[in-house]
Amino acid sequence: MDQALFQYVLRLGDDGLILGQRLSEWTGHAPSVEVDLSLANMALDLIGQATHFLHYAGQIEGQGRDGDALAFRRDVMDFGNCVLVEQPNGDFAQTMARQFLFSTWQKMLLERLIGSKDELIASVAAKSVKEVTYHQELSEEWVVRLGDGTAESHRRMAAGLDWMWRFIPELFEMDSVGEEMLARGIGADPASFRADYDRKLLAVLDQATLEAPKDQRPILGGRRGHHSEHLGHLLCAMQFLPRTYPDAKW
Amino acid sequence: MSKDWPLWEVFVRSKGGLSHRHVGSVHAPDGEIAIRHARDTYTRRMEGVSLWVVPSASIIASDPADDGPMFEPAEDKIYRHPTFYDIPDGITHI
């Protein structure tokens, strides 16, 4: 088995799966019916991307596991998503802070993965980058509106960013999997867009009349299966049905 | 929250060459977010290629109490319908 490719594709899939599951928790609870639809649409986009990547990961592994098996029958230590996407929704501002930090990064990553030597990664990236461009724009607009809104929305937006800020360094971390994928022309080097990312964040925060949170101790390790306490709870809700009723059909 | 937001009327152009048609309304704090909400509410199944939003408060509507003088005089003017022409064979979409 191509272990590095398996891990790399799994990480791409897990990012989308976990953030999609988080966003879907808003369904029926969003501040308005229009926002409810926006969040559900984003969740569906991300779960669609995850479906492609996880099915592909199953094929690379060659042990008979499909995307569903990887999504619903793995334990928390086997997930390779970044710690940012598993963070709790909090209020709407905290959810938008998470979305803005992630989508801005994901868009820059996918733009590079379009040129991947791996055909499936390249084609999913080309399809997904349009969806993610929209997620990026929408979350950016909300960061600006909440930051530059009322005293209460400003306070909440600042608190949401403050919660999420320590998870940024992990997005730019490289390890042996990333290095190998880069060397083989399959993966992208996140360091190549770190400066663009920081510039974008600061420009949007400036427009939102917000200050960048002070640097905090970074939280790393999601790619190696070291997750925050929140992921286990998320998986409980997501995996309960297929684990209780294996192979259930509609 | 949505009750604090103004209402916007949404118009969708379903494909190039057709006119925008009214499809419904959304709440949003401003025009740009209204376009986003309209996109997420009314074009998620490929219904459109272009969107307009207009503040509902900008619509000037006819008064239902004036229905008589507004619309009834047209009722007996059947000669205004182009139904007195013979349409040649082979002409479609009329």
C-alpha cells in the first residue's frame, strides 16, 4: 500500500468530513432560515468533497474499506483532520471565525492541488475550489459585518477569533507524509502560501475593525491523531447510528 | 435576528436571454448578504445564472382597493388580444 498517499488523502477527506458534520449541527438552530441554508449548503459541499477523498483513500488502502467504512468505523485516534475543524460551533461568530480561518487556507491549498500529479486529487480540487471560494467569501463577509457591527457583535467576533487562533500553525505544519507528497508532485507546500494567508487575514481583520489575537501556544497534532476532547463527542453523534445498526439500509 | 433585518425581493434569470423573474424574498442585513442568501435559498438546484435583489420597501404596489378602476376596464376589450390573425402553418412558440 502507498502509505503516504493514503494518509495524505485521508487528511484531506477528514478535514471536510469533520467540518461538514460540525456545520450540520446548526441545521434548525441558525440565527435565521437563510443562514440555516447557507450553513447546510457549506456542510453538504464539504461532505461531498470528503466522500470523494475517503472513497479514494479506501481504494489506495485496498483492504475493502469504502468511504463509509472510513467515516463511520474509525476511532478518534485514526482521524487525520486538523484540530481547527473539530472545534465546537460556539455562537455564530465563533463558527464564522473557524470557517474564515479554514476556508481561506483550504482555498489556497486547493488552488495548488489542481496541479497535482495525482489525477483524482487534481480533479476533486478543481471542482471543490469553486465551492470553497464561496465559503471563503461568505465567511469573510460575516467576519467584517460582525466585527464592524454592534458592540456586542464585535465582542463576540473577537472572542471567536481568539478561540480559533491557536489552531492556525497546524495548518502550515509539514511532516514526512507532506514532504513525500511534495517531492512526488502530488501534494502542495503550505509554506508557499503562508505569507499570502497572513496578509489576507490581516486585511480582513483591519476591515472588520478587529485586532489579530496575540500569539498563543499553538495546538498541533491532529494530523497524527492527537485530537482535542471535542472530536470524540462529535464522532459519538456522527457514528452512533451506523455502529448501532451496522449495514442498515433506508 | 431575522426580524431585525430588512426584506429583499429576489429575481432569478434562469438562463441567458430570459428575463429575471420574481421567485420570493429573503431577510438580510444588506444587499451583498442578500445576494448570498438568495443564492443559498433559491439557486441551490441550478435554477439560475444571474440574481437581482431589491429592497422590498422600494416596491411600489397597486392598491387592491383600486382593482375595479385598475383592471376591470380591460375585461371587455378582447380586440386587444392578437387573436384575429391567421397564423401560418409551421410557426411555433405562439
